Amino acid sequence: MAEQTTERPADVRSRVTREFERRFGAAPAFVARAPGRVNLIGDHTDYNDGFVLPMAIDRAMWIAFRPRADRRVVVHSLDFDEVAGFDLAELDGHPGGGPSASGSEAGGWLEYVRGVAWALLAAGQGPAPLAAGWEGVAAGDVPVGAGLSSSAALELATARAFATVDGLAWEPARMARLAQRAENDWVGVNCGIMDQLISAAGAADHALLIDCRTLDTRAVPLPAGAAVVVLDTATRRGLVDSAYNERRAQCEAAAAFFGVRALRDVDEAAFAARAGGLDPLIRKRAHHVVTENARTLAAAEALARRDVRTVGRLMNESHASLRDEFEVSRRELDVMAEVARAHPHCHGARMTGAGFGGCAVALVDAAAAESFAREVASAYERAVGLTPAVYVCKAAQGASVEKG
């Protein structure tokens, strides 16, 4: 049977608070929260300066914390059952370059925390950047490796903690940029801006149309009669950095061919007029990006007018393009999308995220969301022999902090 209910947000918050009290003998001063995300449409467009339409989900990373008198950061990760820390003085003037350059033995999850600290220091935040450290307990209910941006949630919760103890102004777009820099230049993952920005700036009950060049955002209301269901295929991406970087390079080659800064600057008419001169493989990659940008803008307009049928059709087209032209799908993602679409209450379904594993997302009738989840999970399990996790999600607010 598929997992359809797991620890809910209030449970995670209370768990980190209780563990903080157990470890430190007092209540935390603050609790920071930053959500994961699911992208409704617009994949592999973000690093092409294009458009994406994600929503923050009601699954998040939580950190219960208090300031320290020194500049040390100590974090107890309940998810990894580890305690790790570092001194901010180690990062003063550090050129970056991530775990291998930092001398860290912890690695893994701590490098996202350390990377955010490094990015804030490098940006010179505040009159006395990061003068204070903090200690805390962290846990989350964003599945790791499923394409729901657990790393961005950790980064933005960390940024919220630093902003709180050091009195830094909270500017969502700026903090998202710094968190992206942490992931790019410290952790070494060459991601676009979408994950960090939606975690920082998400709006409850809305998706967010993001222009990945300007970072302008527009909140798009989700119709009350529709629900978003995340379908975790129980596959993980594994080592796909080379494939991801290869596709980025192919997109850059296509942009150079058209003489533009990024493929965002090529519309469908311009593509059709000149694409014959491209290498066939690069042409396929570029065609996905050009048409995906158009689909994303059209989906935002359709969602705003509550035309869920059109949104669903565009989601289906997006999956076909990611599968056939960008070639980042896999059998399990294709099967999940197919069985979801076969359900009478589904408007559309597609893989979501970077691909090669992880999750699909479906837009369904809200009244039938729970039965949809059960029936699609069973059909998928029969088809591929894997037990999926299924989450009926609500659109959540972006990163926040409150008194403990």
C-alpha cells in the first residue's frame, strides 16, 4: 500500500521543539520554517532565463534554535541522527569551493548550512556580518531526493535562522540568490534559481509565476475545485550531474547559435525560422525549452481564469517534451503519468523536477483527490512493482520564522 499520510507540519514543528528542550533544557528562542516545492510546469527553463510555475508545498524544513554568544553554529539533525557544527571564523574571507576546500569531515547535509553562512559572509550582509552563531535542532518532512527541493528548504530555513540572530533584513529574492550561490559555489550543484525563490517567496493557496531572469514573480490563485497531488515513483535520481550539465551546455550552444543571451530570448517563430541549422540533438533540446516557456506562460493564464482543463493539457504536453526532446524521463515516471491521466478525475500529469527519477505531479478534482491517490498508487504498484508515496498538497507560504 502506498504511503499517503506522513508526519504533518505541526508534528514536525513540535518534534524539533521538544528535542530542543530535551537537549538544551529550555524552549527555543525561535523556530524557522522553509517549504519544499513542486513545479506545476516549466522544467529546465530556469537556467535558460525562462519561466517556471511552482508552488511551495505544505512540507518543510524546520529549525528550532537560539543565538549563541560566540560565532559557532551547532545543528542537531534529527533526519540524519547527527550533530555537527562549525565556526563562522573559518569562513571569513573563504574563497568558496565547498566541502573539499573547507576541510570539513562532516560533509552531506551540513554543507548546505555552511554554504549559506559562507554566501552571507561573502555578500557582506549587515554592518558586522554574522557576528553571532546559533544552535538548534533541525528536521523536515520534504522527501530527500524526490525532486521536491529538500536542499532549498534547508538552505532557506538556515538563512532565516542567520537573519534572525544577526538582524539581517529579510528580502526573499536576495536571500534566494544567496542560497542559490551556496548550492552552486559551495555545495557544487549547478542549480537554477527556482527552488530557492519559491521556498523564500511562496504564497499560500497560490502558484508563483517566476521570471528567472528578472526574479519578478506573480502569484496565481489555485482554483478551489482543483488539487495538486505529488506522486513519488520511489525512484531516485542517483548520479546525474553529468547529464544535467551536458544539457545545460547544449542549451548554451543553442543560444550561441541564435546569437542571444539565453534561450528565453527565442520564441517559437524565431526557432522555426532558423532551427534547421542546428545539430539535431541540440535542436531537440532547444525546442523543448522554447516550447516549455510558451506552455508555462499559457498555463499561468489558464490557471488564473480557472481553466484547469487547459492547464492539464499543457502539463501532458510538457511531459511528452521532457521525455522525447529533453530526454530526462524514465520508465517509472512515464508509467506514473500514464496511470494518473487514465483516472477520470485527472486533468493532467507530468514528471516534475530535473528528471531521471523522483516525482510526477497531477492536477485533479479536489473532491476526488484522496480516491485518486489510492487508485493511482495501486495501479502504479501493479505496473512497476514499486510502492509509491502519494501526497495531496496545499500551496504554502514561503520561509518564515516565529518565536519559539
